[in-house]
Amino acid sequence: MTPRQKRHWLGFAGVFGVPLVWTSLFLLIPYAVMLAVSFWTRKFPLFVPDFQFGNFRQVFADPQYLEVLLRTGKIAALVSVFALALGYPLAYFLIFIVRTAKVRNFLYMVVIVPLWVSYLLRAYVWKIILGTGGVLNSFLMWTGIIDQPSGLFLYNQTAMIITLTYIFIPFMVMPIYTALEKIPPRLIEASHDLGEGPFWTFLRVVLPLSWGGVVAGATLTFCLAFGDFVAPSLVGGPDGMLVANTVQTQFGAALNWPLGSALSTVILLLVLTIITISERSERYGKIDLD
């Protein structure tokens, strides 16, 4: 091998070797270990290496695990819907209504800044707002709507959806904002010149061109909400047990690592399936502006 070829291979190893090693150590190997443990057998208090599908059969045969999976999917879907309902108008307002670049950038940063704050703190904010001694109860008592603090606002699925929507809405706004920002103003002007009003211009021009951002934002929000376990623990209550909380229980109090690994594998496969569908949907709705 010539010195030039050696330099070439050293450069190649330096560029691709480090990312490959990092990906293997912190992604591929942990997933491989998780998959291997999911086939093991639990013999309390130990786990015996084995190759059987009993843990996966338990996940899909036991009604409680199916109920948790369905509940998690429902809540994640609702979080995505509400985040989209709030995030799209906000991104649209920033791009097409706000004319001053400084004001637009400032408002966009206001949306992004919560991501720099502790996740736990953001979840606790809504526990303080919705609690019996919180802001909402205090306001309702001050206005005379209720006579005493109500516990209806906290420790239920509604509180969980509100909290998760608040936490993850920046992940909906960012890709939609980017997609709307890339729309050439001349296309909207052309639509108006052809006699289309604001509604049909949005429906036929703006929405199709921002479809990729909508799909990306919905996918991010759904997957993050699907795998969350902190917010449900804080504001979910008895009906707020999601699949991530169940996995935490299996690895913790239940001390059933094989079943927890099987649940984790199912979650991973579901998320990969959603991402694949999202990618195909985004590609199908993509419009070339060149």
C-alpha cells in the first residue's frame, strides 16, 4: 500500500470510524442486548439466558398490556392533534402575518426557549396550575364558579394530554415553521392573481407545500409522547399509566427484565413502523419547487 493510499484509509477511518464506534457502543449494542434479554426466562430473583417467545406472548395475550399500549397510542395521537391545532396557526402567523423579521425571530425564540428549561420543571408547572391549590382552582374560587378546590383537573388523562402538548409543541412548530418559510411568496401572489381567496390559497398552495413539515412535526410529537414516562407519573394518576411507565415498573419494582425488554422491543418496532409510514407519507406529499 502506497503512502497516499495509507493516508486515504486513515482519513476514511477518522471520518467514519468514530461515528461508527459511537453508534455501535451507544445504539446498536444496547439494542442488541435488549433484544437478547427479551428472550430470556425469569426465575426469580435471577434471569436465565434462553430463546423463547413467552415474554412477547405475554405482552400481546395479557389484556392489561394491550390496554396500556392502546391507551398510550390514543394519548400520543391526541397530543399530536392538539399540538398541530395550536402549532400550525402559530407558525403560519409568524411567517405570513408578522412582517418584521426581528419580531418574528423574537416570537420564534419564545417558542424554542422552553426546550432549554428542565423537562421536569416544565411538567411541574402544570401540576402547580392544575393542582387543588393551584392557579386554576384559585381563579375559579375567586370568580365564584366553585366554592372549594376541585380535584378534577389533575391526575387524569386530560391533565396528561395538556402537559404533554405543552412540553412537545415546539417539536411541532419547528418543522412547520421551516416548511412554511421555504414557500416562495410568488406562488401565493400568483394564486391571488388567479382569483383565489385566502382560504383556497391556503388549502391548495400553502398546506400542500408545508405537508412535509406537518408530517415531521406530527411524527416527532407522537413518538416523544408515546415514549414519555415522567409527565404521566406527575399528572397522570391511576389512569395515566402508559407503556413507558410499565417498562419502568418491570425493570424496577417487578424485577422482570425479560418482560421489560420485550415491551421495549415492541415499543421500538412500533416507533420504527410509524417513522417508516411517516417517511413514505412525506415523500408522497412532497412537491418540487425547483
